[in-house]
Amino acid sequence: MKKTLTILLLTLTILSCKAQTIVNLNTFNQGNNSGKYFKDIDNHFTPFLGTWENTTGNLTFRVILYKTIKKPFGSPVEFFKDKIKGCFLLIENAGMPNETILHNSVKYYPQSGQTSESVILSDTINGVDLFGWIDDNSVDESTIGILSGRLKMKIINTGSSPLQATWKVYSKGMTIVGFDFNIPTDIILTKQ
């Protein structure tokens, strides 16, 4: 009986799997997305991946971006897509003996029992412009919760080293008077 049930479950699993077509990320939303895996075939994510920094006075804003492969979308899953995720740190006196991390966006939330793995979700189709979303969890959550915004990063010196990019964060809806992002919203980042 146990063997029969196992074979039946295995057969149903195999039959329920959809065929998947691997396509270039830049073809997303050009026709039906269902059953496709939108892959970064042209490596447009590569220039953005890694650590980026901006230091103003004694405060350093550090962004770490990484690639996630084959992220499922939809419920039930309709398609898969490569994405760029990330996190950030706000650091006082970076690299000095008295360095202090003022905020790490990867943090534990006791009310849900979960740790945030990323606060940035974005992608690019040309390797120069990155668009996405960011959650600023460095604000006083007991007062306003987490501020979410639209993120745009644009590489401004393609082919140079180190790479530099503009970093802009915009409110994603109505703004609340007196509540602003803690993270920088309009700076130049340098790839480390």
C-alpha cells in the first residue's frame, strides 16, 4: 500500500510539472509569460553585482547586490525570472578603529520569527539601468513601519574602473509629512 501511494504521488508530480522554456530576460512581457524561465542570458546583471558605497562626512552607505536565479512568480507558479536582490548597511567611521554599524538591513523580526534576507528587488535588461523596489527598514518601525520606495540605479561610466552609478529612491505612493527615508535617496555610488 505504501509503495503504491509513493508511485501514485510520484506519477502525479511528474504529470503536474509544466514544460519550461528558457528565454532571454529582455523578452519578459512580450507575449505569454506562462511556463517560461526569463534568464539573464546576456549577463546584463553582472555590472551591478557586488558592493557599492558612498561616503558623506563620516557616514558610509554600503549596498550589496546579488543575483537570484530562477525566482518563481505567481501562485501557483506561472513563470520564473532571474532577479537582483540586495541589502544595505549604514556605517559610521567605516574602516576606522571606531567603526560602528548604525543599521544592517538584514535583521531579525521577532514578531514574525523571520530574518530579512533582502530589502532590494530589481532587475535590468541592458546592464546600465536598474529598476526595482527598496524597503527602508532603518526607519523607526514603531512609529511608521517600513518605508518602501522605487529604486533606480544608472551606471554613469560604463567601461571605466571603478564603476560609478547614480542611486535614486522615490516614494512609491502618498508621502507622509514628517516621515522620510533614512537611506540616501540621491547620491553617486562607487563599486568596490
